[in-house]
Amino acid sequence: MVQRISTIIKDYQGRLRDMPYVTKTSFQHSLGFSDDANKLFLTFLFSDHAIRLHFLKDVSLIRSNMQCNSCGRDMT
């Protein structure tokens, strides 16, 4: 479980490096991203609504689908 989340974090760090609002120097100094989810990483990650939702789904903190209690099918 920890290895999977660590892999997801590394993937999102790569995505954030390409975002226009992330300063390029953030990745080169000790204040920048390390291999874990630090404050700077989370600040940039949660500043974009779409990336925030995808990240939370990827680490299984929110569901991407739910089943209806009445009929048992996926709800939209």
C-alpha cells in the first residue's frame, strides 16, 4: 500500500513540474519536492481542482463510483 502511494506521488510530482504556475526553482532547492508528499507538493497539488480530484481518487481517499442501494447499479 505504501509503495503504491509512493509511486502515485512520484507520478504527480512529474505532472506538477509541467504546470505553468509551479516555479521551476521549487524542484532544485531544499524547499522543493522530495520523494514524499511535503507541504510544497501538497500546496501545488491542491491548487488545481482537476488534479486534486484525480489524486484523491488514485490514492483511494474518495470513490470514483458508488452503487445504488435500491438497484445495485453504478450511480452517476
